[in-house]
Amino acid sequence: MSLFFDKTVYNVRPDTCSEKEAACYSALEELGIAYGRVSHEHIGTIEGLIEVATVLGAPIHKNLFLCNAQKTDFYLVVMPGEKPFKTKLLSPQLGCSRLSFAPGEFMEEKINCTPGSASVLGLLFDSSLKVRLVIDKDILNSEYFGLHPCDNSSSIKIKTTDVLEKLIPHTHHTPTFVEL
């Protein structure tokens, strides 16, 4: 089954979008970060992500919102979409006990994203710096960074260098690089 979406890549924000999505576009524009965007229905499958990534010309990275057992420490893990996630490889590199997926309400509270829409753009909403950003080193090999603007009804691509050199410093987060 094919995902229904306009396969045109736009370089401007959509005419109508949610408040949080508009905040993401405003931040990108303020920082001078060029982006390509496609609008689509909610993506719930890997096949859908592959189709969007092909049209965008950028890999859509996997974004995992994790927490410790006490739900006091939160992590946004960004890794290649095709790579399987193994918490036993991550926890020792972060010096913490085994992590698990954080409940959706914490994702909404901390980074203003719902399950399926988490991305580094969500860190724009973490002004208290309660979420630790963790990036798989393999991401550094990608020219582009594919992600959702905090809403799973569109996907954008931006240069990986812009994510690392402009966006992340703007959020005041310091990434931890790991090998997964």
C-alpha cells in the first residue's frame, strides 16, 4: 500500500500547520537553515518512511524518546532508521541503567511531540534542558538529516551540518555521540 502525499518538495512552510510545527519553521528561518518539506498523511510504517525519504532525498532518522525506570531522566536518541535499537549497547555508553521507552505523556510534556513525531526540533521546547540528546555517530555520515517538524503530517530535510552547528546550539543542548 502506497502512502498518499504530495510528492513535491517545498522550500517554504505550509500555508496552515499546527502551532508547534509553525514554531519549528520559525526557528529554522530565524537560524537561516534551508529546508525541503513534503506534506503527507500520518506515517505508521517503515515503507511509508522509505517512500518519503526517497522523495526528500534524505534518510528519515529514527528518534527514540527514552527514560530511566524512575522516569526522572529523559533521552532523545537519534539513529539511522534502518539500524535496530539495542538498549544494552546504549546504557553503558551513557553510564546509566537500562532505559525504556518513555510514556507518550512525558514526550508531550518535555519536547511537545506525540509518539511518532519526535525529533531534534522538539528540543526547541525543552528550555529547562531536562532531555539529554544522544546521537549515533553513523548519523554524521549523512549529508542530510530527515525529520518531522514535531508533527507526523510532514517531513523535512536539513543539512546535518546545520543541525549540529546551528540548531542544536540554539537549543542549548550538548549532544552525546555513541556507537549503536
